[in-house]
Amino acid sequence: MRTRERRRGRPAVARPERRSLRYRSLANPFAPIEPLSADEVEHLHLSALELLRRHGIRVLLPEAREILRTAGASVDEATELVRFEPELVLRATATAPSSFELIGRSPERTVTLGGRHLATVPVSSPPAVSDLDGGKRVGNLADFRDLVRLTQHFDVLHVTGPCVEPQDVDLPFRHLCMGLIDFAAAGQLSVVTPFTLAGAMAPVTLAGALTLQHAEALAGITLTQSVRPGAPVVYGAFTSNVDMKSGAPAFGTPEYFKAALASGQLARHVGLPYRSSAPNASNAVDSQAMYETMMSLFGAVLGGCNLLIHAAGWLEGGLTASKEKFVLDVEVLQMLAETFEPLVVDDEEIGLDAIGETPPGGHFFGGEHTLQRYRTAFYEPLVSDWSNFGQWTEAGSRDATQRANEVWKRVLSEFEPPPLDDAVAAELQEFVARRTAEGGAPPES
Amino acid sequence: MRTRERRRGRPAVARPERRSLRYRSLANPFAPIEPLSADEVEHLHLSALELLRRHGIRVLLPEAREILRTAGASVDEATELVRFEPELVLRATATAPSSFELIGRSPERTVTLGGRHLATVPVSSPPAVSDLDGGKRVGNLADFRDLVRLTQHFDVLHVTGPCVEPQDVDLPFRHLCMGLIDFAAAGQLSVVTPFTLAGAMAPVTLAGALTLQHAEALAGITLTQSVRPGAPVVYGAFTSNVDMKSGAPAFGTPEYFKAALASGQLARHVGLPYRSSAPNASNAVDSQAMYETMMSLFGAVLGGCNLLIHAAGWLEGGLTASKEKFVLDVEVLQMLAETFEPLVVDDEEIGLDAIGETPPGGHFFGGEHTLQRYRTAFYEPLVSDWSNFGQWTEAGSRDATQRANEVWKRVLSEFEPPPLDDAVAAELQEFVARRTAEGGAPPES
């Protein structure tokens, strides 16, 4: 008999009154599903290298072309095409680290990217926002703050992102435009994610789209390592397909699922952490939004994803950040995190005596084995309603999306900002004030 | 380089105009996810055997007690408790076949249960039915027929089931009440599925609930093999948990997911095909209905399920058969079936030349590589809407449930019954007429 390590926060003797939140550090226990053989992975990899050697990739920024030329790439300034010998690319994937930490403002928020670790990021940068109260509208700073607060509230979200574009803030002040070169030079994390829609800007076959994705990712990774060998970089994948009747992008499709599994294999083949996403193509927070999201999510997780971007709030192909969808996605992420917890098998958990003491046809509600554990035995949902039809009807027949609307309002109304050292806060405020007075960042820098 | 077998129906040269339906025979290519070590599986198995030896199980039917006594079990007639020595149980699991066929009326509908095969069955036996037009109501014969026709229409459903109780038909005529003994004696399939809700009629721990499930399943399996060694029997699992505040059953929970994975290990441990389900606890066809269904479905499929019951139409904890949910579930099953198709990697699929011929910033819509494949490259959804927000709004902002309503109406309006030999049809009609005249089956036989 092998006894697994007991659940964190659940000592054998003193049992807690409430199930504690423990979603800050997730390790995926499931072995990745690998649809491709080792030979097939190598075949895609070599095809991508051949693509970079023979056809190259167009690099728009002169500084980047210069860095790559210095590193050994062949540059045609007239066409802006950069061609890579395989050795240059392989040197880059060899110096890029396979695992590293993203340092949090609070030490307990630091997350590891790589190995079995899974870190999540909410939806990033849709131009619009929506909720049941106001419908779809252009994103503004108040919505942006709401989404950052929701991200801060839920421990199952690990890294914050630009949840929605605050379009009431002028562009020069909205963000500091920084490229791969600056991030790599500063030793900061880059995520290189080609957007390869099979049938549109990538071949109609998954094998072709994955080859193009791999080539583009390798080119970006080579750039980061040419700037600073060892700079942390994540292999990003966003291969999906389009509706061949209309050209519209689709997400959470069977093709997306298979590409997410295969992309994990490609990322591991070059020894880098793997970034994926949990998108959907629905225009409403409905059944489609959730079944497509679940397909994407399981594709990512079973593919061995380390960094899950657009993990909460993505709607309408990424054009809208939905607050209700945000809450529903958090529910799903929490459920997923719970499946990562080990299923403990030992005599105490099996409780053979407890079973023997319960007569046939009896129930276990009042038994000692139950009373010791019932408070923390099961996941308590955020939105799911398990009442019977009569109770549910009496309570107003509210569907999950309507209940999610109540959840985000309650979270925001009770929100307390995390503690921040006064001196640090003052410094940040001074920085923002100074940069604003200086006119912000030029949009094209 | 290894080249996988080409897709069925997609020969290398003559490409079909339309993507053909090919969901009649599904083989799950994904290796099962196994949360338990081999030692832990054996520990649960031995605990269940000990439970059957020490405490036994209550068997209500005198005929069954007599069969088990003859087979070697110890029977206490006063308490109706039957105790099993482990050898008796192990002899039964040894004679039960690990794989067998369910013969279809048409030969192409025959399905294999066991190995990597996956067969699906729609929701079975809810007392109520619902759709957007009529809301929730008591099931009737017209609804029953609608659901059977929907089952017949979609190839991704393999075995029909009693989709809803037709309560306008008197009980004696509704069904022939047959037990495990009759099925086993006739060499017909039995599925032994204990309903073990952790915290209610089973221990609050998953390890305890799985032990009880395993013990009850083994007792039923032993009965079938005592009647007729070699009779086909499926190991059924339906372990979930309750809401510990209200006692209400929950489905598609993280606990359900883990139990579904572990149950597959237990079924394989005793060498039997594994039956699971795709239920949810929602009262509406909404986001919750789908994310819970997806959790159940992935738990079943990643657990190595061979027979998936309640695969389409289950709502409200199984108390209602929903026609819209039926269609949404078919969409999800078809998507799942598509993920089972191999991801073909060869030079023709990669299309390096096609990539090279497409200039940076160009698209692949008109290329020869695309034109050869675009008609059949991707799954075409049944309900999913991939139009943009403007088009979707102009078309009436219909959510996925409303679109599913149109789908089942269209399928029923166009339904043509499958061909049936006139002589067979006449024989069936004669049988029903005769049994009806005789007064039907007594409810308590």
C-alpha cells in the first residue's frame, strides 16, 4: 500500500472548519496526451527549420534585423526577409531556460513557469467590455479596474493582464510600448505566440499550420536569445481554424484541441515552457461559450500548458471582455484545480468500518466518518446551482449567467485592495504623474 | 518519418466534396489518465472484497439469493444479507468477457464494447421532458418518439435508450420488467451500475465511495456469472457527491471527474468494459449545464469509458430530458469524435511549398493546397455560431440554446424512418398488439 502525501491544509488530526483557498500554485498531475509520435514531432520541427532556412521570415524592425544579422542570420534588406541556418535556431533553443520564476509583488504570488506548473492569466486586451447590465460597449478605465480587482480577488488567477483596453485613456498614456528586444535585454519574460489560423494566414492542414507556428515561434525565440542568451521566453501557440464558408475564426474546435495537444509536444521538443489559451467564438455567454471554452481548456491542460492566457472573461473571439464569463471561467478553473488534488487512498479514507456500520438502505449523513470531513470534503461552487427544480423556480429561475452577474458585483462591492507599502505606493504615483506630465509614451516607439 | 493511416473516407487522390459522417464506430486514441497507482487500485479492490466477505450485501430477490447460495455464497435469509468469499467474486470476474459486440438491427450499427471502443447512449428514463416551446412537463409517448428519432438521426449516438418515460402510457404496457437474471440467462448484455453518492448513500470520501461502488458492482457481476458464466456484463460507475449543505446530488463536479478516472482503473483491474455517463445538475440549458457536462464527459473519456450512457439530453440531475440539451450534447460528442481522428503529419499535409509560395502578410485562402482540402478540412458545427457580433445581432441575437431548438425541429420535420423489412415490421406490430390485448407486463414481475 502506498499512501499519498496528505492534502495541503488538511492535517490528519485538526480538521479545518472551511475548505481553504489553495489555488495559488497549481501543478498539473496529468501526463500530457501526445497525438504525435516522436518521429512526427521531429518531422514538424525539421520542416519549420527548413522553412526558416529556405524562405526565412519577414522582420519589420531594422534593429531586430541588425541583431539577427550579427547573430549569424542572412538578411535581405530589400525584402526585409531574414533567413536562419538551423544551427542558429538550435543554439537559441539551447540557451533559453526550460523553467523560471515570475516574481510576484507579494512573495506568495510568485509563480514558476515550466515543468508541471500551470499559471493562469485573465483575458488580455479586448477593445470592448460587456456585462448583463450595460451590454457590449467600448472598454473604459472603470471596467479595466473592475477586471483587475476581480483578477486580484480570485487566487486561481495568477498573473494579471491588460484585461480590456481602457479606450477613454488616450493612447500615449495607455501603455508603454515595449518590444521583444527590450524585454529580453532586461531579462524580463517574453511570450512568443504566432497567431496561425489554419485556412487563413496558415495552411489549411493542421500539420502545415503547426509547422508555420513552430517556425515563427523559433524565429522570435532566436531573437530573444540573440539579444541576451538565457533570457526567459515562453513558446506560445495559438493555432486554430477558420470557418471555410465565411473565413471567420473559430476557437475551441476539435482542430484547436488537437493543435493544443501537438503544440505542447513541440514546446517540450525545444525545451521551453508552453503557453496556451482558453478561447471561444460565441457572441453570448451561453452554452456554446462554455463548451468551446472547455474544449480549449482541456486541450491546453492535457497538452501540458504552463501559462494559460485568456483564462477568464474572453468572449466573442477575444473582442470583448465579459464580466459574467469571467466569473464562469473562474468557476471552471477552480474545478480544474480541484481535479489536480490527489485522490487519497488509505484505510482511514476508505472507512470500511463506517461502511459496515451503515445498514443496507441506510445513509452516511450522520456517521462519524462523515461528520469529521463534511465541511471540507467537496469543492463548493461559486456559481453552480444544485437546488432542485422547484427551489430554483421559486428563487426566480436564474440561469448561470445571471448568477455570475451577482457574483462579480458582490466581489467588487466587498473588494479591499491588497496591502502596499506607503513608500512604494508614493513612488508609483509619482512615476505615473511624471510620465503623464511628460506626455506619456509615444505610440510608435 | 512515420505516416499514419489516412483518414477514413479521405483517399489521397479523389477528395470528397463533403465531409462524410463517420461517427458510427469510435475508438478513443487517448491513453487513460490514471490518478491511482497500481497499489492503490489493488487496495480499493481488496477493501471491496473484504466488504463483501465481512458485511455482505442485501439481496432482495429470493431467486437471486438462491442462485448465489448455489454458487457458493453465504446467505442469511432473515436479514437477506449475502456474503461472498473473494474466490467466488474472482471466479466471476474471470469468466466475464472483456470485450463483446452489441448487434445492431442493421449490421453497420453493431458496436463493440471493450478495449478502446466508445459507444454512446442518450439520456435514459427521466420522468419529465422539456423544450423551449413547452417548458418542463411530464414525458409522453410523442416526446419519447421525438427523442428516439433524434437518436436515430445522429450517427454519433450508437445505442438507443428509454429517452423519457412516456407517462401517458399505462405502466403495464410501458416496459417489460426484466432483471439481471433473465438478461444473463439469455446471454444478453447487463450493465451493473451502483449509484454511490459520496456523503449520502456512500462514504463522504471518494476512496470510500469507490470501495462501495466496487463492492456493489462485483456482487452484481458475480450474480450474472453465477447464472451463466461468460454472460456479457459491463462494469458501471456512477459515483458523484452531494452538496453537503442541502444533500442535493451534484454532477460534473471535480469529485465526479476524479471518480470517473479512478472507476476506469477499477473496471480494467477486473477486466471488464467500463460504463460511465455525462450528467450535469443544472435546471436550465445554460452555461452550467455545459461546463458540468464537459467535466463529466472528459472524466469518462479520459477514464477509458466504453459505454457512455446519458450522453445526450440529460438535464436537471436526470429528472428531465431536454431536446435542446440533446442537440448541444450531440454537437459536443461530434467534436469529441473529431478529436479522435489522427493528426496526419507528412510532407503533403505540411505543404512546405505552399507556405513558401504565400508571401509574408499574405493569406492561404486561394492556394492550391487549400482548394484541394477546404471542403472537408474542418469539422462543421451543428449549433455553434461563428459569425461576428454585428451579423449575429442582425440575425436576432439567438443564443446556442435557441439555435438548438431550431435544429431538433428541423431534424424531426425531415425525419425518415430507417428501412425495415415488411415481414419484420408486421411481426413486431403483431407482438405489440398481442401483448397489449393480453394486458401487458405486470409491473411487479
